[in-house]
Amino acid sequence: DTAVSQTPKYLVTQMGNDKSIKCEQNLGHDTMYWYKQDSKKFLKIMFSYNNKELIINETVPNRFSPKSPDKAHLNLHINSLELGDSAVYFCASSQEGRRETQYFGPGTRLLVL
Amino acid sequence: TQLLEQSPQFLSIQEGENLTVYCNSSSVFSSLQWYRQEPGEGPVLLVTVVTGGEVKKLKRLTFQFGDARKDSSLHITAAQPGDTGLYLCAGAKGTYKYIFGTGTRLKVLA
């Protein structure tokens, strides 16, 4: 019954590694998002995808590459991880006609050592 | 650049007290949302306000959108421990971009 799911929930890795976070929504929504929440709980949008197409890229380093294989999935691949990438990453989705109603996943807690 | 400032940043009150959280900006937003986030979880939408001056009520929570659509407030009457959490406002800039506020951490003591 989970509307927006993310895997993994926790990710601990070494600096310089490459990692991926997966997101899936079963709500039939046409738009998905990635957000980054820092240690001060500030939530900042990274990417918006509508119908598998990139709409918003908020000056995110190109080490971050989102991929949307279909409307229900939006994955985030991160190359050459840096200490500053440590944060909680949230996936969200919304639907045409009620765009402002976003449903968030449970988050992926990334710790780069 | 922080576009949405929330105040207060932290708030600890006794059960039964009233409180107001403010969300202020110099920018105009097409709509504004309020979310509550609990530890270890994602934000959950409480309400969306669209029209300047709009007031919405959700049980003991009252939300208001400023006339100029630049600011908003959340008032909680007779707070309960279950209201504890991180409250976030978010403003819509266009169709696909949302700017989140700096957050207000509320703790209601029994």
C-alpha cells in the first residue's frame, strides 16, 4: 500500500564511490521530484520530471544524474560521492490538476565517510 | 538563497497552549503549502492555500495566506503532544518548482 517508496533507507559509503537511490510511486502520478534535506532540515528541490522528461534541474552538480525509465520510477545516481553529499534524499510525486499536492517517500539517509 | 523564512525556528510549549508559526517571503507564490514532518519520515501535506487572504481550517489548525500571496501563517489552538513535529511551508514558483521554508520545530509537552 506504500504510495511512494525509496530504497535503500540507509546508505553508508566511502568518499569517491558511486551509488544509486531508487524511487517508485504507485499513485499513477505523472511528475516526480528529488529533494535534498540537510542537517538543518532545510529541504531543497533538486530535480523535477514530468512524463519521464526533465523539467527542473536546480543547479545540481553533474555528479548527480537522475533517470526515469517510466512514469512510476525516478532513480538518482551519484558519482564520486563527497562528504557534503551526506543528507536525507526524498523522492516525491504529484499529478496534473493537483500539482501542488506532493506525496513524499520515507527518505534515504546517505552518509559519506 | 533562502526565499521563505519561518519563525520561530524552535517552539516548545505546554499542552493546551495556542501558537502561531509564520512563513514570510519577498516573493509572490502561486500557491502555498504547509507540511508536517515527523522524525524518520517524509513531509506530509496539511493544506494548500491559493487565493490571497484565504483562510483554511483543519480541526485545531488554521492557515492563512497573505493578501499579497507572499506570506502565510499557521495557528494551532489548544496544542496537543501529537502536534509535535517539524512544520514546513512551501511556495510554488511555476508548475514544477517548490521552495521550502526554513522550518519550525514544534514540541508540545504533556
